Amino acid sequence: MRLTNKVALITGGAGGIGLATARLFLAEGAKGVAIVDFSEENLKLAEESLGREKVLYIRADVSHAGEVQKYTKQVKEKYGRIDVLFLNAGTEGVVKPMEDYPEETFDQVMGVNVKGVWLGMKYAFPIMKADGGGSVIITSSVAGLRGTAQVSAYVGSKHATIGLMRVGALEGAPGNIRVNSIHPSPVDNRMMRSLEDGFAPGQGESVKENFTKMIPLGRYASNEDIADLALFLASEQSKFITGATYVIDGGFTV
Ligand SMILES: NC(=O)c1ccc[n+]([C@@H]2O[C@H](COP(=O)([O-])OP(=O)(O)OC[C@H]3O[C@@H](n4cnc5c(N)ncnc54)[C@H](O)[C@@H]3O)[C@@H](O)[C@H]2O)c1
């Protein structure tokens, strides 16, 4: 039991990685897990599958300051503290070269993937500091470490989260808040189905085959693979780690 009595808040908590992580955190003894997501329908399904007892679900848009203030406050009111903040909500945008990429989609991707992370730290830090600190985990991507044509907003946003993570690590350290980022390669879930279809409409399977060939361990990550890394960074086992970028990619970027 690596999270006994800990309180975790997971954004994108109704999605593939977020839900798998919520499940693992509860199995590891968390006192409460708050899942924040945009999709009410998926939140209800997530709550059903996790059980209501130790789960608080909150519908919020992570890119709006007022909603971030609301979700951090609600978790504090319900559980008294926030020990683990998993800033994981993300959106992929569309697959198009920059010259055709819609400006409003660019703004939306930046709003969720970058501003959402900034707002999360901005409003959770005071709560976490007051209660002795904790661990912040930011879901970036291998797209935060290298370029991929046709996904400029996503790639730009995931690079930007590394900068926010580093500043968060420096500003959080005096309050005993650790901040790290994780960088998955393709994960076998909804977001990759959407991107595969974007790269080759109607031929997603062949895109998946091509990506898989580029991964030395020969497969996509599972949501649970990523949850295992989040657990390590959430737990006391990583107590001297902050400001680090954790690649989890089966060798994809080697
Ligand atoms: N799937 C992959 O291959 C992959 C690879 C690397 C990194 N990531 C990152 O992992 C994170 C989790 O994604 P996932 O793979 O579980 O995909 P997902 O689409 O299943 O989950 C993303 C969740 O974020 C939520 N979300 C989107 N916009 C939001 C907003 N404005 N406010 C609140 N919630 C919002 C969605 O409703 C969804 O539940 C994302 O940051 C994503 O960029 C995914």
C-alpha cells in the first residue's frame, strides 16, 4: 500500500490513463481520489466502475480559471488536503500541416494542455503548501521531446509543459512540493485511435502497425503501464525526485 491515507486529484480522470490511475491509486490505499473531467457522461461511467465510496467526481474545464479554483476548493473541502495532483487532462487537436491548421484548434489545445497545467499548479500550490507539500505529476508525451509533422499544436503544447514543470519544481520545492513530468509514447486508447485516423482516415490500423514497428519493445503502452509510473511519482518512493522528465516509451525515442 503505497498511498495509504493520501488524497489524489486527477484531471482527465475519466479518460484512459486517468481512470486507470484512479483505480490503481485506490488499490494502493488512497483515502480519496477526485476525478476531474470535461465529460459528465464519462465521469459517471468512471464513478460507477470505481465505486462511489472514495471517489469524488467533478465536471470542470481545466482551461478556465474559475473552474480550476472550484475543483481545487471542492477537493480541499471534501478531503481536507491534496497530496497528489495528477495534471493529466489533454486534447490532441487535429492532424493537419501548420499552414492548414485552424487557429481556434491551436488555441483550444494550448488552453487545455498548457494553460490547464499552469492553472492547476497556480491554484493547488497554496493548498498543498499549507498541508506540508506533495507530488505533482504532469502528463506530457514523447511529443514533448521531439517533433512530429502535422500535430503542431499538440507537439508545441507538450514541449511547453516541460517548462512549466521545471518552474513548478523550483517554486514548489520550498513548500515540499515535487513536480515531475511523464512522457508516454502511443498508448492503446481513444486518443491514439483519433490520431491514427487523423494521419490516415479510415486506415488507422495501418498507422498503428507503422508506429508499433518504431517501438523497440514492440507494442503500444497500456493505460496501466502509465498508471504504474504515476504511482511511483505519487508515492514516497520518489521522495527525492523533482524537476525530472520520465520517458515511458518502450524505447521509441532511444
Ligand atoms: N494516448 C496516448 O497515446 C498519449 C500519449 C502520450 C501522452 N498522452 C497524454 O495523456 C493524457 C491523458 O490522455 P489519454 O491518453 O488518457 O486520452 P483520453 O482522451 O482518454 O483522456 C483525456 C481526458 O482529458 C479530458 N479533457 C479534455 N479536455 C478537457 C478539459 N478542457 N477539461 C477537463 N478535461 C478535459 C477528456 O475528456 C478525457 O477524458 C493527455 O494529456 C494526453 O495528451 C496520451
